[in-house]
Amino acid sequence: MSQSLTIQSSPLRPMRRGQTTPVLIGLAVFVAIVLLLASAYTVDESEQVIIVQFGAPVGEPVTQAGLHFRVPFVQKVHRFDKRLFSWSGEPNQIPTVEEQFILVDTSARWRIVDPLRFLQSVQNERGAQNRLNDILDSVVRDKIASSSLVDIVRSKDWKISQDDLDRAMASEGDEEILLQKVVSGRAELVKSILETAQEQMPEYGIELVDIRIKRINYVESVQRQVFDRMIAERQRIAEQFRSEGQGRAAEIEGETDRLIAEIKSEAERDADIIRGLADAEATRVYNEAFGSDAEFYAFYRTLESYTKSLGRGVTLVIGSDSDFFRYLRSSGEDSQVTADAATGGASDLPSADSDAPPAEHAESPE
């Protein structure tokens, strides 16, 4: 009975020793590959690395580009950029040494030169930006507050000539400002800010490369005053031009009036000379006419006086022996002669050689 029973083998029989070796090798290779991949890391040319183990830095910073290794799953890689970073501050309202408030806008460039110290002090770029805000704003404020406005906005070699002032037509106050001597100048001021700020950078593992003042402007309240002053100054210059133009116009008008008066005076003088010569010529002609026939000239002038002195409503009172009356007295005879001439008695007319004057018709006074 017992011999008929067969013992069947279990399906979970242990593997033979020769069969387990490849599996273990494969598993070891897989684990090795995983560990190799977890421990290897690369560093770029623009990067620098700090290895951190359990939150604490380990070893020296890795700055060489290439393939590097770390303890896997225990150490972590912190990467920092080698390239330049830019910093731009907020415009600050700062008083100068003359108590003039201005807005100063600055910018800077910096980089990480000691990544270990950088990690220990500011942790990352955001922390570095915050620290730069505090340091640079403070340094800029101190330097600006201890400098005059001319040193902030002008260079040390600033020069202005008298010709420039004349062309600008600057007032006395503006000339005083323009001629102020520059002690250090803007370049020296920026250099001083950079040197002072650089002294505080090494403790943060940062190198401050440079700093620049981007813009300087007056605060709004001072701007209005400056603009009002500029407007008033331009108006003063315009009024000066206008006044000079009016003065020049008056000068030209005066010169014109003088020339007109001179021309008129010369013309009147010439007219008086011509008139005098004409009167002299007329007098000469009258004298020649009087000298050639004195009786006719006297008669002609008497007739002219009749025309001017006799008329309607005129009463003439003269002596009976007056020469003027002699021609009036002959008016009756002239009337008779006129009547004879009408009837054909031309022979009774006086001859040209007779002493009687020619017949003239005169109106008797009323």
C-alpha cells in the first residue's frame, strides 16, 4: 500500500544556484546605472555650482564646466549664473546740498563672484536684489545729498563762454548759475558712489561692476516753479526783442522824417530861388515896359486899379485934380466918341499921337 503512493514535487522549488547569478548581475547593473545617473551632473560655461548636503554647503564651489559627480539622494546641486545681472532702482526724491529736491533714477550691473558666500548671505537672486536696493539707494542718497546741483548734472570740464551767454540772452541770475564752478562733476560723483558701494559687496559674494545715473529731474512742485521761471524768462527776452524792434522802428521813422524834412526844405529853398528869379525877371520886364512908354504903362496900371477898386455899391471919393480922376473924367467924352463911331464918324477918334488916352468904358458909381 505504501509503495503505491508517489510523492509529487512542489511547484515552488528553489532555483538552482547557477540560475540566480544573471538576475543578480542585472539587478546590480540597474542599481549601478541609477546611482550613476543620480550622482552625475553637468556644469555649463555660464554656471557655477554649490553642493549642499542636509542643508549645509559641502566642499568648494564648482566653477569648471563639464561632468561632475555628487553623492546621490543626499547631496543637492545649487546653480548660480556667472553672467551679469542688471539692477534698476526706484526714482528717489533726494535734496541736494542747496536744499533743492530732485528725482534721481539709477541703475547698476553686478555678478556673483563667490557663490558660497552668496548662498550663505542672500540665498538667491531675489535676496540679492533686495539687498542691493538697500545698499545702493542708501549710498546714492548720501552722495547726492552732499553734492551741489551743478556737480550732479555737469561734467568737470564744463565751460561756458561769454558768447554763449550772449546768445542765450541769460539774465543776471541765470548767468550766475551758468558760471558756477564745477568742483568734482558727475563722473566723479558716480565713481565715488561705485567705490563706496563696492566696499560692501564682498560680504555677499557679489561684485558691483558699475553704476549709472539714468535720469535726474526736479520734483513736480519744483518743476512747476522752474517752468514758470522759464516762461517768464522767455517772455522777458521776447519783450526785449520787441522793445529793440520798436526802438529800431522809431529810429528808422525819425531818420525818414528827417530826410523828408530835408528834401522839403531843399525843395522850398529851390522854389524860393526860382520864385525870386521869376519876380526879378517880371520886375525887369515891367521896368523895360515902363521905360519904353511911361504914359501907356500908367494908363494900363490905372485901368487895373479900376477893375480892382470899382464895382457895384462902391463909392469913390477923390480930388478933382487927381490923375486917377482924370481918366474917369474923360468917360463922358469917351461916350460921345463911341456914339460917333457907331454913326460912322471914325475921323473924330483921337489919333495914336494925341495926348488923350484911349477910350475906355467905365461904370459910373451909383
